Amino acid sequence: MQWMLWTLPTAAFFIGIVAILIVMTIWQFIQPTRERRGWIIPMRTTRGDRLFIGLLSSAYLTALWVALVPLTSWILLVLVVLWIVGLILFG
């Protein structure tokens, strides 16, 4: 793996994604999901669907933030985490 530089933020990002998938899998075994219509996404979705939409939209939000906003990325991290949690719970 000489071609890839694994920095702490890069490793933390991928560890976070794996942790989210593990938690969602355990949650699915404990309490199976049902499709429901939320107030953020106007169609019937499962928790997994909302997680995927949340991760994808967070990638776009991050790209827009980096391109347009000259503020620190820590603010973005808080906003993205709140967005994903809100989307999974209320989406």
C-alpha cells in the first residue's frame, strides 16, 4: 500500500462508516425496520434507505461547503452529523 497515504482523518472516516454500518445492522436485528413516510423525505423509506440518502447528501454538502464557505470544517462536521441523525430518525 505504498501508493496510499493513510492519515488519521482518513482512517477515522472509514472507521466511522464501518461503525455506522455495524450499529445499523445490530439495530436491524433488535428492531426490524418498517417502511414509513417521513416529513423530510416525502416517500416511503426504511432506515437503511435514509442512511444511504443521508451519507450521499452529506458528501454533496461537504463538497459545497469546501467550495463556497471559508469557515472551519468542524462546523460542517456538526451540521452533517445532525443532518444524518435527523434524517434517520425523522426522515
